[in-house]
Amino acid sequence: MQIIADLHLHSKFSRAVSQKMDLIGIAEMAARKGIDLVTTGDWMHPIWFKSIQNELSEDSSGIYRLKNVGARRDAPATKIKFLLTTEISSIYTQGGQMRRVHNLIFSPSIATCEKVNNALRSRGANLMSDGRPIVGISSKDLLSMVLEIDKNILFVPAHVWTPWFAMYGSKSGFNSIEESFGEYAKYIYGVETGLSSDPIMNWQVKDLDNRSILSFSDAHSGPKLGREATVFTENSDFRFPISKLTYIDVAEAIKQNPQGKLKIGYTIEFFPEEGKYHWSGHRSCNIRYNPQEVKEKGVLCPVCRRPLTIGVENRVMDLSDRILTKNDLLFVQNSNGLSFVYDKEKKRRPFVSLIPLLEALTEINKGSAVKAFREYERLTSEFGNEFDILMRKPYEEIAKAGGEELAQAVKIIRERKAYVDPGYDGVFGAVKIFKDTVAKEKKTQSKDEMKKDEDQPTLF
């Protein structure tokens, strides 16, 4: 059994989020994606919390499903399971520095959510302001508060390397979990990698050696669901149906309890270069530096002379205790041709890197978002869900259902042969699957720009 889980997203009550991100919309898109377990997100927002109470029913302890919602009811959507997580923004001063840190809170029940919300209101938090509220409470004090309410709450630092709002962030973060949480560091069982880093980068940091590496989408719209995910599998001593899944089963897997029913099997990742903070730079000045250029040219923008936004790759290098090369890794293809990446000693959970199906279809359709989405809806309605297509379906079947070019694209993705032009300072990286697409774009670049591309590190 495999449970594909996306446990970080936002509802329509958060800023810059699609109004289609209601519970039914989330469930319908999760079914189309092939996600089994999805978060409600945003349970601190009072109106969204009412929707959760009214539209979901507890299926098993701490796991929820949609109630019968009449004419809009969709059979695949009603099979999707929900777990209660939310993101909270803490802005505070510690160690003489302004800190801006986002954390995820996993709740075992609606009753516990209500207690946490009441505790935050009593401290003056305005929960109506946003689905991801801002509080002036430190990460440590927030963790202490929620554990006093319910010891089964899980607290996970969100997108830990993002420069502006993360525990390790270059702009206001910390250099270690202990520096951030003090004596409560022992209750941090895992971290969310974020889109601009992958497990290889996190495996280099001693601070994370014994903690789970988690990946979720942080989606603000339906199509972004599942762009990263964590896959739970059964521990070898247990066999039980997904209908029996509980919150505690998920929590114990994240805690890496060997006696738990589940474990983390692997994670599904973006290519980190596609993340919008992978390299350093200044978007407004059109300056982008790779780590070597930062080392050679410094951290000041040559145009405006202000500090660059230092990217995730640089920040990881600053905090790494070791540097992993291709020789330190194992690349294993399964029977479907999907490449899994392991550390050589296989001490950590492996991962796969995927490009979302909609992005592949957009490239195939020469950049037409309308044609791509129309084809996406057809394929996921008639042929299989997105993860089935990207990870499991035979190439012959993909070619028959979606054309030979799609089959070739999926093969390139499974074999990790895509080209990614790294993102920086809020600009997403550009992914290209087919070499001819890259070649055409290179013709429009200057010789200097082409030289920069040639100097980019090859993807593992």
C-alpha cells in the first residue's frame, strides 16, 4: 500500500489563492492528481474552520472525508482523505535579529484545532486576517503552547530554506534547530524541504541527520497540488487497508517510530532548480548568481549595490557538514523506468523528481495553456490520474492515449534528463523537457548568456 500525501496547501481564505480552493475543489483536484491524503490547510481561519466542521466528517481517528454534498458530489473526490494541518507565520525578535519564520501545525482533531485557535485569540492574534495568520510569538513559544494543549500535535518548520520566511532562511533564519527551539528542539521530528531544495541538499546538513525530510506542495491553486508530496508505505510487519488510516499512524511515520504501522517510503520532488529561490540574485536588477559567482563576486548587487537575496543552494552550502557528489548517491530505476535517488548507505528515504504533467503538456502544446489544460482534463478523466501517468503507466499505453510526444516526455522525466534553468529571487526556474526546445531558446541568447548556461551544474 502507498499513500501519497500533500499536507501543506492554502484555502481561498489565504492571500493570493484561487477562489476554487474550497474543500470540494481540493478533493476533486486531489483525485485527479492521484493524491490519497490531503490537508484542509488554514484551519485557524474562523470561516474556513466552519467549513471544515460543516463539510467534513471523521472517517477514522483524526482523518476526515467529505460529507454527502448533493449535486456536486463526485465519487473520486469523496474517497479523498483529509488531515488537519495549517501554516502560521511568526514575526519576532530573537538574538538581536528580526525573525520571520513559517511553521506547520498538524492537529489530531477538530477539537484540538479549536483549543489552539482559542489560545491564540487569548494572546491577541487576529485569525480573521488571513488563512496563514501572522503572530508575534516565537517558534519556540508557539511549540510550547500547542504541546501543552495536545501532546499529539506535530510541529514542522515549513519550506525551511526559503530566504524570507523560514527557519534556515538567509534573510532572518537560524543556523540550527536548537538555536530556534532551544530545549524544544527534540520535538522537531521533521522539516519541509520547500520547492528550492531537494533531499540531497538536506542530507548534507548534520542538524537533519535524524529527522524526516518531508515534501508538500504549498499549493495556492488546484493545479499546483501534488507538485511535491510525501509517500507513506506500510512497515513490513503490518498490513492494513487505507480505510483504517489514523492521524497517529501518519505522525508515528514522521517520528520514524519503528513500531509504527507506516513509514515514509519516498518523497516526490520538484527539480530544486525550478524553485524560485534556488540561486542568488536580484530580480529587479536582472542579476542572477550561481554559488561560485557569489563566492567570486560577493553578496552585493552590482547594479543597485544592495545585498542580493541569497538563494537556497548557497545557504545549504553555508550550513552543510559535508558535500555530496554523484559518487555518494545511488540511482535505481524500477520496472516502470522511474529513477529513485538514494544515499549510498541507504540510511535516508529515497526520492523521485517529477515535472508536473500540466507543464509537460504545455511544452508539447507550444506554450498554449488552454490546449494543455484541456488535454490534462481529458487524460486524467479518461486514462488515469497524474501520478499514474508520470510514474506507473507503460509508455505504450501513454502513447496510445496521449500521443508519442507525451510518452517521450514522460520517459525523459522518469529518467531525470530534463533541463532546468535555475530560479532566483522570486523567479521560478524554467523547465524544458525536449532538447530542441532548449536549442531554440539558446539561439535567442547572447554569447554571454549561453556561456552561463554551459557553466550550470548538470542535474544528478
